[in-house]
Amino acid sequence: MQEVQVDAENPRTQPASDQKWLYRGLGSSARVLEYRKNKESDPLSEKGPSAADEALNEKLIGELRKNLAYEEDHKDIIRERALLHVESIVSQWVVEQSERTGQPVEKSEACRIVPFGSYCLGVHSADSDIDVLCIVPKHILRHDFFADIPQLLAEQSNITDLSCLPEAFVPVIKFECDKVEFDLSMAHMPYASIPENLSVLVDEHLTELEDPKDVTCLNGPRVTLEILRRVPHIENFRTFLRCIKLWARRRGIYSNIVGFPGGVAWAIMGAKVAQYYPNMNPSMLLEKFFFLYKNWNFQNAVVIAPLEECRAPPGAVYMASWSQAAIRRPFSIITPTYPAANATFNASNSTLAVMKKEIENAHTLMQSIVKGKEPLSKLFEHADFFKTYSNYVQVEATAANEDAIKPWYGYLESQLRKLVEKLEMDELAGLEIAQPCVKTFGPTPTPGDEFGYQVHMYVGLKFDAELVKEMKEAGRSVNLTHPVQDFMQLLDRDSYPEADVVIKVVKRKELPGWVKDDYYAGWKDLRAPSAPPTPAAGVLSVQLTAPMFSHTSAALAAEELAGSGAGTKRKADESQSSAGGGGGRDGKQVGAANGCSPAPAPATSVASPAKKPHL
């Protein structure tokens, strides 16, 4: 890479002090992130901003600040101090561990702490955590790292809420340092020390790595830095991305774990827009974002780097990469480094439909904002999940104590997308939308109950209007037993012996008060959602006679459902089969439930499947 000196007029360079942590993965000598044009994506317009565009952009930045999308300077200093503290602890351990194994290393080259995600992208806010990768020499064992480092961190008075997940797909240590949340992972480099000028973007580093987990963990900062390398104007992109993140969070469509785009996916979608419109300022890019994805055919993947540039370097350990022949998902947002992966693999037909509707509404609203007919603040209003639907699937996770509830509800949250898919597969259920709520509620104690802590999760249900009408007239009921039963049988019960789960259907008026209080607690006001709740389409009975992991009951009583089916059916391109395999999702096709008669009463408990699902 040709070195480019820092230049205030160069949109891709910044003062070295600002790069200390943001660009830590590039090495100490880096001064610029060289732009790599996507040769498969020529600009659609070279237009730059007018005076009116600049004025709107100033208002947009003001709205971001009003909504706390930027972190205050003194809190950024706290983050930097916390990073230094963590680096000092880990570096000293690597030095001592290296001496014990007879491979001494200088402390300055013992390890490298590399932030990635929103902090590296430069779009973190006050409530953002820091994703951090610790790069260590080849002689440091992963087992030793995850055995010793948590103990050292636990000894620090300013570190709290410590938990270690060494067996996760990406092994991680979670903790708070000076009230800053950290997710710390670890990867080797194939060297005896970690030189200060080492860059994680150099593919040749991968050629001598033998453990696929090292490549997987390195992909965190590699993807983050490659996204920045693929946009023509980094500062414009950052402001634009802050807008996308704030909008998506407020509209309840920001969560990879339940099937919406997460931080990486939204950043890639934003980078695609920046490539198409390289000279536009953030307010113009935001308008083009909604225009582009309102018209996007989501059967086509969003790609910001040619796949040929994301291939494994010669000698690198083989890892499956996304290709056009990959199993079709509802939509695909592809990461720009080896191994290329679908950042929205967890998506469902429902989350795609909800996202598209939100983008369409935002596009219409943005046109009015540009014309001065609506204020910018309206774009960032909260979507009210609990006023959008009349009926909800309520997933109640319970456990005997607070230590048991945390891993249990974390596991259930990771599986919630599979419940959505099961509901979508059941044609006789007549569902148009099964929207997962991106927020979990709890843990909260339940005094006097054997299972003393609970967490609730929700899926909003929208039924087909014609089905509601037909079944109401025929006096029939929708039965959700089979999809819920199939979901229950997927769960790994054996690993959580002190935990339980109950699933039932509730109407809006039956939502627990503490759940609604929790949901609205972070709002500055309780303004009505931009789109009014779907009007009722009659009264329909929904039966859910599902097996539960419960000591108290073998069946759930039938729930009456105030119909919520106005609206058209999903288009064919939103109704792809969600059967498929790989990557942690089950590929078994689920039989439809009988919608005309109650399902037979199940046994009092469900045995865990012989083969546990791949997570």
C-alpha cells in the first residue's frame, strides 16, 4: 500500500491522535485507509450537494446530537482509558505466559488490542459496547487465555458483570470496565510476537493459520476496516451511518439475533449507497438509501466488494464462503473479506417484509422532509411494537435464580428466529407477518415461584384478512400447536436443567404491565406510531395446545384472537420457502397444523431431540 500523508483536505485521512484506537488494526505506521473502488459498482450519480442540501445536512447533524447519537468527549476519554487498562492486563499476562513456555517476548509486542464494530467504524453512541479482538503470538494457547484472563479481570475493582463463553462460535469474554461494556475475543497470528506495524487487512497473515476460529475472529476487524476502505468519503459515511442506525433502532428493525439486519449489515447497505453516490453529503445519502432499497430486488445480494477479491489467499485454511449458489435466504448482505458470509443469514420472510415496509414509509416521509413539509424529527420517531399488532406470541423464560436465567434467555433469544420460521411455514395458520420484538424484557424476579426469575420475548402476529373472514364465518379456529411444538422439540433442554419455558398467545390488552413499562421506559414521549394499528377484521379463535417445558401444565388454553388481518397478502418474492440447512438453522419441513379442529392433547413434557441443534 502506498503511504499517503495526513492532509486536512483529504477525506480519507485524519489526525494520528484520532486513529489511535479506531485504526488500531492497521498497525502503528498507518496514516490512511486507501480507498478500494468496487469495480462492479459504478457510480449512478456524481452530483454533489447544493446550498439547500448543506442546510438540510446541518439540521440532520443537529437532530443526531439531539437524539444522543454522538458520545460526549469526556466519555470517549473513559473508553480510551478502559481500553488501555484491558490492554495492560492482557499484555502482562502474555509476557508472563511466554516466559513460562520459554518463548520470551517484549511487552510492546506481546499482543494487540484491536477494537472493531461501531467503535472502529466511528459511529458509536453513549450506550454502545466495544467489540475488541486481542491478537496474540502463535505460542499462546486459546485454552490458557480463556482460563486465565477472566480470573485476572475479576481481580480488578473497576471490572464488573464478568462472564466467559469459551465454547461459543466466537469465544468471548464479556465484562464492564469503568461502566463500558466489552466483548473480548482472541485470535493468533502465526508469529512469535506481534509487531506494532502489523495490519490485519494483509491476507498473507491468514496463510499459516491452522485454526478456523482464528480466521473467524480476525474477520471482525477485517470486515469493519474493509467497509471503511470501500467508501469514497469516510466522514460523510460515518454521519450517514449514524442516521441509519438511529432510524433502524427507533423503528425496531435493528437486531441480527432475531432476524433483522445488525450493525455490520446496515453498514454494508450504507456503503453500497455511498459507492453509488460518491459525492453526496449525509442528508443526500440518507434520501438515496431509502430510494435505493425501496426499489431493490432482495433476491439479489447486496455486495460492496467483488467476490473474487474475497477469496482465500493460497495456503489459507479452507472455510466455506458465500456464493451465488448458496442456499437462498430471504435476503443476503455479504461481508467484504474472506470468508465472505451472509450478514443477514438469520433473516425471515417476516423480517424482510417489515424492513421493506419501514423503508417504503421512510422514503415517502423523506420526500416530505426534503420539501420542508415535515420535520426531520419525524423520521426518528419510535415505532410502537405493542400497538402495531392485536395479538402476540409470548415466550416466557424462567429459571431458579439470576445466574441460571441469563444463559437460558440468551439461548432462547438466539432461537427465536426459528419459532418465526416455524410459524411462517405453517400455511394453515394464515400468517402474513410474524414480527419478533428486538427487545427482551427482564430478568425480573417472581417472588414465591419455584422458578424465581423471568424474561419475556414477543412475536407480533398479523393474519391474512381473507382467512380471518372465512374462518370467522365458518366458526373455525387457527391452531398454532404444531409450529410451536416443532420449535419446542428443537430446544436443547439438557444444557439448562434449572430453566423452563412457556409459550402462549396473548391479546394486546393482556400484555403484562411490567413489560409495557419496560418497553416505554426509554422513550422521551409516547407519541403514536407513524402507521396506525391494523384495524380488526372480526373475532377469530386461536388455539395453542403446545407442549411446554413446565411442571405445572401439559397444555395451553385456547386464546381468543381479535382479528388483525387487514392488508394484502405478501408478494411472491417475500414468500420463499424457508426450508434449508446449514449455518445453525434447521432444514426440516414442518407439517401444517389442522386449522379446523383442536390438536390432540400432548404429553406433559417434551423430550429433547437426540441430536442437538447446531447453534
